[in-house]
Amino acid sequence: MTEPATGAREPLAGREAPVRRAGALVARFEDGRLVLENYLTGRQAVVHHQLIPALAALTDPVPAHEAVALLGGPPAEPLLDELIRQGLLLRCGTPEEQRDAAVEESWVWGPEAQWFHYRTRRTEFTYDLDAERDNLLAHAATTPPPPPFTDLGPPHLPLPAPIELTAELGATLRRRRTERHFDDRPLRLDLLATILHTTWGVTQRREDPGVGPVVLKTSPSGGARHPVEVYLVALNVDGLEPGVYHYCSGRHTLTPVGAASSRSALIPPVVEVVTQQPWAAQAAAVFVMTGVTTRSGWKYQQSHAYRVLLLDAGHLAQTFHLACTALDLAPWTTAALDEGAAEQLLGITDPSQVVLYAAACGHHAANNTTQ
């Protein structure tokens, strides 16, 4: 533990209030030492392993003197005060303790979601644009940024030019629905190319002096990093062999991932990827989005950037829905994924590339289910 705080002690009445262990705690090892952090307050402390049994026993409120006894008797009163100061123990009835209890009661998600949210909300943002620019240029001089899009190399299968979308935006927004049934008509290759380019394709290239190439797309991306890649599982596309492909957004081409397959062979692994949701088997094309963490992490080292990466995938999903709707196709998206199965299907082994989201489309079925 850190040294106890010096100065006047809290009045005896306050010190005798019941205490309990904070619920918002996470533990990690740092430089060989055990660190406990209260993610609601941001305070953390190095803890000796001998304290763990006492902290474990203080799940429910106990009178302060009982807490002292658990910590080793009256000589441990300063240690109790220090544990409270560090936010590892809470005095019942204080605003800090009430907030801890309210979070525990109101969040139905587990501590991993709570920790991620409250830990990243304390990110400090600066708006000295000149200083930020200087830091970025210095960083680029020593560590060039990763490429703005992934190119798996040849063969590059060319795609038709995208169709110009002329549907009126307001009408497209009103017609947009999630559909879970598709008919058996194959998807035309030019329609597939339009979906890929409109949603994930590069629409403009720029050179950022001193930094490198930057690409722009139809959806916004934090810092123009565009970390999201997309893989296509072609199940029923006219003019394209069934199989798994990577879409190279900078070339508007497809690269096969693995050997060509058949629709019947692809359906079981695809349905496994989307956690047995059966309607994926009816789709003409399934798309799996992944995030290249190094692409965003090069510019933003704060863990808050992972929030932004997830938001990027959401932007792209809405663009996908609108593109499909404008083409009079039925779109569907899901985040209910078996990520291990997806990595196996897509041939992903690099831990810096993470599975994020899946989408699918096909022609409208007569008995479609919309949302």
C-alpha cells in the first residue's frame, strides 16, 4: 500500500460509519506488483497480497471496528483510513458509496463493460491544434503510419464500376428496414460492386504533408483513419464463384481468401459465424467487417480510440443499409458473432485485426420479416 495520508483524521462519528469494499474494482499486475483500481474514481493503489483475504471479506457493510479487526486489530486503523482514501473501501452513505451502489444496481452488463466505459471517459482531450500537428509530424517522422487500406496482393479480381445511386435520400431513409428473408435470385455483380464501393470503397485520396496518404469514404471515421476492412462471403452472386474474398477498397477489387468453394459448403461456416442465425443461409452475399487496431492506434494511443473504432463500424452499417435500400435490395446486419469462427473462415491470425460486425443482403422475399 502507499503511505497513509497525513493530517487531521476524520471525526470519530464519521470514521465509525459502516464500510464495505468498493464494487467498481479491477486488478492487474504492474511491474510485478498487484494494483487495484477503482474505475469510478480513477484512484488506484498497490496492494500487498496479505490484504486480499480482508478485502474479500468486506463485500457487505460492516461496522468500522470490525473492518479494523479484519485488517489486523487497532494498529490497523490508519490502514483502514488509507484504504478508504484510495477508494478500495467505501464508507456507507457517502456520495462515493451511493454512486458505486447505483452503478452496480443500474448496469445489467458485467464489470467489463462498466470498466471500459468509466475508464475511457476520463480521457483528456486537448485542442491546441498546432501542438497536436507538431506531435503528429514528429511521430510520422520516426514511425510512418500503416497503409490506409489493406491489400492482400494478387490476384486482384476487378469489379464493375459502381452504379450511380439516384434514389431520393428522404425516401430511402423512410424505406430502410432490416430484413431476415431473401429469395433465391442471384445478386448481379454490378449491384455487389455498388454496395462494396458505396459502403467501404475509397471515394477520394489525399496526401497529408509530412504524414502520408489519406483516404476518404462515404462514412465518417475518427481522424480519417478508416480502420474497418470488409470480407465478402459470396453465396449467390452472378459472375462470381462462391467463396471468401477480401475487398481492397483502394483498388475496388476482390482477392480470394483460400480456395474457391460452393454455396452448400460455405453455408455451415457462415451460419456459425453469425451464431446460428438461419437467415444468413438465404442471403446472396454476407459481409464481415474487421477493425485494424494499428491503423487507429497509430494516431490515437488513448484507449478511448477503441470506442471510436466501434462507432466507425456503426456508421458503415447504416451506409450499407441505405445503399441496399437505394438498390431495392434487402439488408440485414448483426453484431451477434462467433468471432473465433469468423477468424477461421476469413483466415485472420493477426491479433491487431478484430472482428466487429456482419451484414448480408439479397433480393426481397415475399414473406420478409422487417425491423
